[in-house]
Amino acid sequence: TPGYGDAVDNTGCWEPAVEYLEKHLDKYLESETRVNRGSQADSRVHACLHFIAPTGHGMKRLDMEVMKRLQDKVNIIPVIGKADSCTREELKVFKQKIRHQLKQHKIQAFNLPDVKDCQHMPFALIGSNVTIKSPEGKVLRVRRYPWGDINIEDESVCDFSLLSHLLVSKHMQDIKDITDRVIFENYRSKKLSVLAAIDEEKLSIPNKNPLAVLEDETYEHVDKVKLMEIEMMEVFNKKVEEKIKKMDKVAKENCKTIDDENKKVNDLKNELQSRRDSFERQKLSFESLSLLSPSHSNNSATSVGSTGKKKLFRFSFGSFKLKNK
């Protein structure tokens, strides 16, 4: 897989492989559950070669985690890549460590029916980069180095020929049978059990009628919708009550403000009326004083009034004579 294990954080790096395997299993399951199945091509993945780095210290934690995620969806065949970087003794010890780790962590790899073939698990592989022809005219895959060539089809050098023989001819049908009878059946049973499960804590209900399951799911869905409607109505009523309370509070505050303003206006009116009454009283007092004061004759002169208009004064001197000296 390109980019597998290259990131700093490899959490979830197996998800693309898991999704690919489940997609083809679901496709085959859908074709099997149809009324008219007809002829359906088998697109399931029957084998997965998991390459292990030739560190000599066993598998990494990432390798074990990926195998655990894939073991119930495909036949896993662990292989050691770039086996030419180890000696034969190192490869022998390395294979023993890997087999021990698989058993210790309960990782189910593909079990070969032949015991002799199982001794070669995991298979040590060397990749070829050129092809040559032998003196007999046979085309050979070799790994070319500056100091010589390695024939990867030589079983004394690597397990390439053995692996290709087991996969292509000897155990091909065994791998397909395990995929169909074990892996797919377990996957189908798990899918249908989850579908038929009514109680979330109980993940399997044996011998459940599919029609009854659909009917129960319908009732459950209707009850769920009714419950949601009740909850929505409660939330709606609560919000309406809160809105009404808020509006009442605002109305009371507005009424109080209006009452305060009306009180201020009435106070101002009373104050103005009081001032007006005082003015009227002063006016009447002044007029009464004016009437009680001594009157002047018609010929007398009048002073300037409060209105600012000038009044005429008339004087009578009687008759007098002027004598000339």
C-alpha cells in the first residue's frame, strides 16, 4: 500500500484497506440477499500479503494492529520483504519471532493445510528488477547487484516460487473456500445480527424472522418519532412561556415608566397651576391697591404707566397780567 506507515502519526492508516475489503464484502452480500440473485461475479478479496520489514527484531506494533483489523475480513499471509538483507540464520530466527508474536497476540493468519508448508511461514521474499534467459532458454527473474545476480525463483535463496505455487495452484481453492465458508459467513452473520438487534446492548438475536425484525424496527421508529415530537413540543412550550414572561416583564417596566412620567407631568401641571394662582392673587391685590389710591383731576398730568405709554399732564394757572415797566 503506497504511503503505509510513512506518517509520524499512523493512527487509522489501515482504514483505506478496511473500507476496500468491506465494500466488496457488502457488494457480495447484497447480491446474495436479492430475490433474483442470478450470476454474480465474486469480487471479494481472498488473500492479503502483509509485508514485514526485515528488522530482525520481530513485527512492529503497527503491523500487529493492522493484522488484527484485517484478520476477520481477508486471509492474511505474512511475508518478509527485502529478505536479501538478512542471512539464512537471521531469517530463521526472525521467522520464529514472527510466529511467536502471531500466536501471542492471537492474530489469525492463513493456515496452510500442509505442515511442511507451514514451516516456511512467514515467507521470505526478494523482489526482482530484471529478467534473464537461462542457457536452457527459460526466462528467470533475478535481482541484479553490482557484484552478481540472485535468482529469486531458487527456493534455497527465497520463498518466492513456493509462495506463488501455493497461491496460484496448490491452495488457491482452499483460500477461496475459507473466504466463502468462514470469513464471509462470519461477516454476514455479524451484519445481519446487527440489523436484527433491537436491544443495543444485545448484538445478536438468533432465529429472528426478517419480517418481524422490519415490523419491530417500524414500531421502534414510530415510537422514536413520537418521543421526538413530544420533546420538541415541550421545548417549544418552554420557549413560548419564557417569551411571554419576558414580554410581561417588559410591559410592566414600560407601564411603570409611563406612570412615572405621568406623575412628573401632573406635578409640573400642579406647580404651574399654583404659580398661576399666585400670579392671579398678586394681580388682584395690585388692582385693588390701584383703586384705593387718591385720584387726580382730569387736568392733572399723568406719569408714565407700567405699560410704557406716556400720559399728558395739564396745568391751569388761572388769569394773570403782565405789566410793562
